[in-house]
Amino acid sequence: MVPEFLTGSTDLGNLSYRMPAIHPMIAVSGPTVALHTVEFAAASSSEAGDRAVRDGALGLALTAVDYLADAGLRTAVHAEFAAQGGPLDVERYFG
């Protein structure tokens, strides 16, 4: 469970209905600092915030490299996505 002060919304949820997706989170501030607050803005503009963005970008880039370089991983990702129901047929779902 994610504490309520760390939750939020994202359009990635919409995308994840159509294709496999990940939504990693990186620490920019202390564990009790809520998003969209003055304290979060201060942490985001600090050296720790810059480091978190670099770490997150590197993590996502390395994940993409793993996915692109490993056919077995791609197969496993798509098999798991299919096992969970696969892509949502938006027109049929909302039609």
C-alpha cells in the first residue's frame, strides 16, 4: 500500500490499458513530503532532486536497453500482459 500523501494520478494509467507499462517512482524528498507542496518544490530544486532525476532517467534508459536487447524478456513481458487480459478494446469497452 502506498501512503495517501504519495498517491496521485497520471495519464500512464490510460496508456497501460493498451500496452505493457511501468510506473516507477523516485525519491526526491523525505518520506512524508507530499507531492505538489512547497516542501516538495524545495526538494525538487535541490541537488538531491537533480540526483533523483538523473537516477530515474538512468533507470528508465537501462530498463529500455534490457527490453530491447533481450528477446526473452520481451516475450515474458507481453505474455504477462496477455495473461492479465491484454490490451483493452476501448471502442468495445466504452461503446
